[in-house]
Amino acid sequence: MTRVYLDHNATASLRDEARAAMVAAMDVVGNPSSVHAEGRAAKGLVEAARADLAEALGAQGFDIVFTSGATEAAALALSAGWSRVLGSAVEHDAVAAWADRVAWETLPVGRDGRVGAVAAAPGELVAVQAANSETGVLQALELDTGGALRLVDLVQLVGRVPVALSWLPPALYMISAHKFGGPKGVGALLVPQGTDLPALLVGGGQEMGRRSGTENVVGIAGMAAAARAAMAELAGGAQERIGQFRNILESAIAAGAPETIFVGKDSDRLPNTSCLVTPGWKGETQVMAMDLAGFAVSAGSACSSGKVRASRVLGAMGYDDEAAASAIRVSLGPETTEDEVLRFAETWTAKLKRHRARAA
């Protein structure tokens, strides 16, 4: 049985360009903090990657601080002693988990999953996920925060929606390499130059004094290569094709199971993401059934140590407990084919009918 991977929001396939860059970086022996030729060679790889990321993201005027991933990037931003943090009710756990650790106020969202007006002030931080990892719903990157700095989670957006950060209001931006075809375990926080942001990890003073510890040269090289490739792919129209396949998937499922709810269907969404709600059929059961049938999907964010539970995001959007526990996320990638999404829709619909028959 040939398996079909439809969980790209959890992690994307490693790009060939990233793999090649990482293999090359493995042969660079020096520590980037060493002053000899070998150290300078390693430092050169790190700085070249920093420049490539700035170009790929349109991030001129930002300090790019390399981290172990978006969770650490969020921690670096959120631990900076803000007088108040306002975070949307649909933030990723990497941000939402700070609600008990800082002066936190939750920003409600509407049925469409979007944040409305925000009343904040200088010295405060407003955390908003640019693209929700479960529903794909997009927030306004130009959100007016009344002079407060924003922390913007770009994890799901990079490589899927065009963005140039230098065109947007100043903000802290967090990214994670493995979401756009880079390696796992590396990410970055992009900080507007001149922003006072104390270190979370102290020690040798690497990363402009904001993140001590020897840089992950291999991972950083892979991340930059993946970003370059993802942006080239985006410019070539790959996401438009993926969006067409997502629409084909939803049309096929709607034809076979018209009671299915497509969360965020009437909102701006990531082109690759479909969140299906089928009340009465638990998301966990759907994931296991489809896994046995050869399809990898998820019941929400994959960053909760394998836990499967009712979606906090859907609850915040006004869905009841039954609906929130009956959702799955199907997320497509560059290698996904039309045949694969049609096979998924056919198999999923057959599984649903079998479940209904057993429950009758």
C-alpha cells in the first residue's frame, strides 16, 4: 500500500535543496565563535543563511535570531517583561501556554476565527497567529494595535502566502524551518532593529547577545536553503495548484457527505488547509481509521506530545464540544496530487458511511 501524506501543517517533507545544504555544512568543522579559519568558515555559513532568510522574507531592517524552533522564538519574545500580553483565543500552544506566566488577556475571535479590534498601548505585546495551524484561517497582518508591538506567528504562512515583512508595521516574527521543507529543530525570531529584547538563554552571547549557545550550523544552512526554494516555488504558482486540489477535495467530500462542515470556508485561508467537522464521529477515530487506510492526517496541532483532544481553537470559534471533538485537519503539500485527494475523499466517505451504519 502506497501511503499518502496529508499532514504538511505538522511537518513538511524535507526539500532536496535543504538536504544538500545540510550535507555540505556537515563538512565544515569549525565553531562559528572561533576566530581561526575553520571558525570563520562556519560563521560565514551562518551569516550567509541570515542574509538569505532576510531576502526570502523581505526582512530588511530586522535582526534574525536563530533558535531551536518557533517554541523557543515565542519564549524569547514573551519572556521580555511586557506590562501586558494580549493573545488571540486561537493561538498555538507555544504562545497560549504563556497565559499563566505573564499578565495575559485573551482576545476573542468571531465564528470566522478572526480577531476584531484590539485596544493596546505601548509597552504591551499583541500576539496574533498569522495563519491558524488547524483551520488555515488568515489574520490581518496590518492589525492595528494602538502602538503596541506585535508578536506574529508566521510558522504556517511562510512559503504558502506571499509576504514581505519590511512592508508591514514593525513586529516580532517567529518562523520554524520544518514547516516549509527545512529540518526539524531550528527556527528564528525576527526582531526589528533597535528593539530592546533581553536574552532568554544567557552564556556566550551568540546571536547578537539574544540567544547564547553554539549555533546549529547544519540546521541553519538547511533552513535558509528551504526558504529560498519555498519562495521560488511560491512565485512559480505552486500554491495556486495546491489550492485547486484543496477545493477539489472539499467538493468531493461535500458531495458524499453534505453534513460535513468546512471550518473557515468563507474566510481567507491557507490554500493547502482543510478542517473538516463531522459531528458524531470523533476526530481521533477518523485519524486512526484513515491511518489504517494509508492516509496521514491529524486531529489538530501536532505539537501537544501526541495528545488528541477537543479542539481549543474550534471552541473559541463558537463550535460546541461535540463538533470541536469531531474535527480533522487535512493539509496538502507541493507533492500532493489530484488523484491522492480524490482517493482520500472516496476512502473517507466510505469510512463515514460505515461508521454511521454501525452507530444506527
